[in-house]
Amino acid sequence: MKKLIYLILLSALFSSCNSNDDLPEIKIEIASDLSQDISDGRLLLFFSKDDSREPRFSVSDNVNTAQVFGMDVENFEPGSVIEFKMDSFGYPLEQLSNLEEGDYLVQAFFIKYETFDRGDGHQVKLAMDQGEGRKWTSTPGNTYSLPISIEWKKGNDYQLIIDQKIPPVEEPEDTKFIKHIKMKSELLSEFWGRDMFLGAHVLLPEGFDENPNQYYPLMVFHGHFPSDFGGFRTSPPDPNLSEDDFSARFGIYGYEKIQQQEAYDFYQKWISPDFKRFIIIQIQHANPFYDDSYAVNSANLGPYGDAITYELIPYIEKEFRGIGEGWARILYGGSTGGWEALAAQVFYPDEYNGCFAACPDPIDFRAFTTINLYEDQNAYYQDGDFKKILRPGHRDYLGHVSSMVKDMNHRELAIGGVQTRSGEQFDIWQAVYSPVGQDGYPKPIWNKKTGEIDSEVAEYWKENYDLRYIMERDWETLGPKLEGKVNIYCGDMDNYYLNNAVYLTEEFLEQTQNPYYNGEVAYGDRAEHCWNGDPTLPNYISRLRYNTMYLDKIEDRFKASAPSNFNQQNWTITKN
């Protein structure tokens, strides 16, 4: 019997070795005119069966995703050929050996890294934003091969040539109402060891040029990297625009025309004689980890909170006649922007006069999506004595699950590797909230492959970025400064389960005393992600009206805190 078992094991091992030996060999060449400025980066290899678009655009969390494998490249020498490693980690299949034989559309993509000698003494290699918002699929300077069709078969060898380069981004032009600024941040430049910049798109009020003695409140609209000021259009919708476009997210046709109409309607309100006068800004703070910084100070990203609050905003207010005082600044935004709005209000309570946080990223880490970071042992599984269940990561309004937390993280692991370099959602949370690891990169909150949670890192997250915990811990001093300023909105069927953290935060807020928080928490019935507080409109409309939907509540804040020389009719202060 023992001899039989030995023979079976030996046969299985021999078969495995033969299988690995038969794996195809993939060699990737970078064209000489593109390779001169490449040294370090991440090489991605895509396989797809969808020929309607390039494979690099087909990787997602849903069941229709393409396949991607990734490997780090260091000290690349121009003219050399890269042999793609067969043990490179992949998503959704983890190993190339598990890829079925057949016909595929294949593409290679190289994410270029730059070297940063940071002010904290660490040297790190990261992908730098090039004006596109740190989106690896469209970063200028990243290179790729044109997709080719192949028959994937054991024993075959393949060669791909990377000969395409993403061109630079075109900067938007100023208009009468929209101005674009870019300023060097001394704080961030010192941290990163090179010049670092912050930008903003500024929407100026009607009559700005004609009334040089008027000064205005500032509305800070937080969110992901904006290429230009969105949702504002001075001309009617394009009459030639087809209404055949389908929005899978909202299940409707003609959404582009709806967006154009909403943008034009906002413009008409903006210039109407009885509309309030104020400045709106959308901030550009992309960084080597993500399309924005989460607007707080971070051990890995640097002092973005201070840079935005004490450098960028005063600069804008001086340049465009903002009132320049904390009572005249309002925060709002959704998703990432919702978290940022609440975080900026909590960490800089005197510098802002209210936040309207819609569908915020997790604001209580006991409900970090579907994970309790303080009690769960594993981020990917619920473990029992005889069974373990994957944690859901995305659902629709009926609760139908389309991806798991493990899948989302494995996609990031394939794209960015273990050093938090994917430029994606879970990686930026880790980059913002974690302490710096010994290697200079963010210390993992959990093992990216297995999901095992590091309780020490979770404790660091709690003390520094768990917004509910921080408010509760510091309410004696924070409470008087936050009274009436905290407003939170979330759909009760948020796609990423963000409502769970809002429930826990609401429990705390409703128990506050000396003072009572005196704000608002509201939920949208069966509303998905980005519900922002209007129960009378569908989500696909209300999400286009951030700039006007909180004005009545903002007016209440100004009436309670503005000085006597503030004109309550048009929201301006006149100075000689």
C-alpha cells in the first residue's frame, strides 16, 4: 500500500514537471526609441476574448473580466528582451499554467516607475501622475503593444513588441467662468524630495469681473481627479448627439444628453439674478499612489491635508477674492469625496463650516466594507470550524453579488504587486492609512494574497483615520467645533456596503451630548452607490446636482455664523 501511494505521488510530481516544462515561453521586446528612459516598472500581460476593445481596458471586478498577469521589472537595459516569468501572479487565474489552451487577444503593457528619494529617508519606486490622474491605463509615457490574436498552446513560444506610447495630456483652457490653477506645494515637495504640485478648477460666480470689491464664500467639491470642471455647460445639449448610448450603471439610454442638459441647467441657474454668489473648486491632488490623496496627512503620501487647507485654499481665495475665513468654507462630495469632506471637517474643524458627505468610503473601520478590521482575522473569508465563506465586495440594489473582496484585491495584486502600487481602491486606502514599512512602502493591513489581517496595523488605522472612532474619542474638544457641521447621506443598498459604517457612525452621533451633533444622517431606500440625499429624484439625476442641492442647509450655516457685513441675499462681503 505504501509503495502504491509512493508511485502515485511520484507520477503526479512527474506529470507536474512535464506540464511546467511544456509551458509556452513569452518574450517581450520594447522598441529602441521607447526604451531609453525606462529602468523600472511593472510589466502586465493581458489575455482577452473580447475583441471590441483593447485587453488593457477589459480587466474588471465582474465576471466578464479579461485575464492579467504582472511582474516587476528592475534595472531594465535598453535593447534587452524581457522573458515573462511563468510564476507571475495573475487575476482571476493566479497561474499561467491554469490558462486554458485556445484563441486569445494578447497585449503587453509597461507601467513606468520613477525613483523618489523622500524626505523621510526612504527611497521608493512608484508611477508618477502625468496630468491624467494616476490612471495606469492612460498615463502619458506608459508603453504597450498592439493587441494580437494568438493560439495559446503548450509548447508554443510567443514574442510581443511594445512599440506604442501614451501621449501627453492636453491641458484645459480658461473660460469666462472656469479658471485653472497649478501651484507648487512646499510641504509636499519637501516630503517627496522633488517639486510637487496641487491644482484646481475654479468656477467663478456671475458678475465676478464687474464687481471687484465683492468677496465670496468657497465651496470645496471633493472627489476623484477631475480633468476639468464638470457639470457646467454654457450651451444647450448637442442637438446631433445620439441617444442610443446605454448606461449599464443606471440601466438607461441617452445618459450623455441627460448630463449635458443638467450641466446647461446649472449654468442657467448660475447666471440668474437671484442665485447666490459663491466660488466652487474641484481639486487636483493626484499622487504616486492614486488619483487623489484623500485630503489628509499621511505617512506614505505626505501632508496633503495641510497642503490643501493651508497652501492651496488660501492661494485660491487670495487669487479669486474668497472671503478667506473658516465660516465661509463648505465641504461636500460623494464616495471618496464624501470621506474627504468629513475627514477635512474632523481634522480641520475650525477651517470649515460644514460638510455634506455622501456615500462616504468607510468612516467606521468596524465596517470596512464587509470587514471588521478589529475583530475579523481574515479580510477575504468568514472562518468557521468546518467552513469558510468569501466576503462579498460588490452588489446591486437587490443584493445580487457580482464580486468578492478577495477578487478585488487579487486584481490589484496582479496589476501593482505587493508594494501597494496598483493605483486602485484598496491599495490607496492602505497607502493613506498605514504606517511606513521597513522597505519604505505602506505596511500592509492584510496579506494581499491570503487576506490575513495585521492587528497592529489595524490599530494604527483606528487611532489615525477611523473617523467615527476619532470623533467619539475626542468629542469633548471636537464636539463644540463640529456642532451642526456633520451631515451624511448614503443609500441603504450601497454597492460597496458603505451604509454599514454610516449606521455605526449614526449610532454614535445620536448619542452625543454637550453638545448634540445637531446635523443630519439620511438613507436612500434601495439606493445604490453615490446617493447624496435627495429621495425625490433617481440617483442618476441627483448625483449631477451636488453643487445646488445643499444650498438651503448651507444658508442656515451662514446665518448662524457669518458676521454682520455678510450679505445674506447674495452671499457676498463688500470690501473697499
